[in-house]
Amino acid sequence: MNKGDLISAVADKSGITKAQAGDAVSAVFEAIQGSLKSGDKAAFVGFGTFSTSKREAREGRNPLTGKTINIAAKTSVKFKAGQSLTDAVN
């Protein structure tokens, strides 16, 4: 499923236009992104939790040349599926 498929599914299930569903889906994504950007978690009971994790700068090795390279620090996004989602998939 991609964003277009999600918008179509939301429009069909809720009885709204695709344009309105597109605005709603975009608003949800922006709210989650804003929460993560400010350092908070985005938890949805039964679905899962989005959180961030900081990775320190470190040295790595280029596998092609064997040369040592510096890898910059970054913040990565994590998702932990909720129990209801896990049960639904299995």
C-alpha cells in the first residue's frame, strides 16, 4: 500500500472525497512528523509507537577500498508494532 492507496481506502471507508481524505492523511503524517521532530513519541494504542533514537558519530570502513570514513551523527526513526497489529498480521 502506498499513500494513494491509503487515501482511496480512507475516502471509501469514511464516505468523503479523495481530496478531503488526502488532506486528512497528510495532516496525520505531519502531526506524527512534528511530534518526532520535537523529540516526543507518537503512540497509537493497538497500532504501535513511533519514536526516535540518536546515533552517535562513528568511524566506519568503506568495503570497496577498505579506507576509514567518518559517519556523521543522526537521529533515526523507530516503529514498534502494538499487540493488536501483531495479532492481526499473524
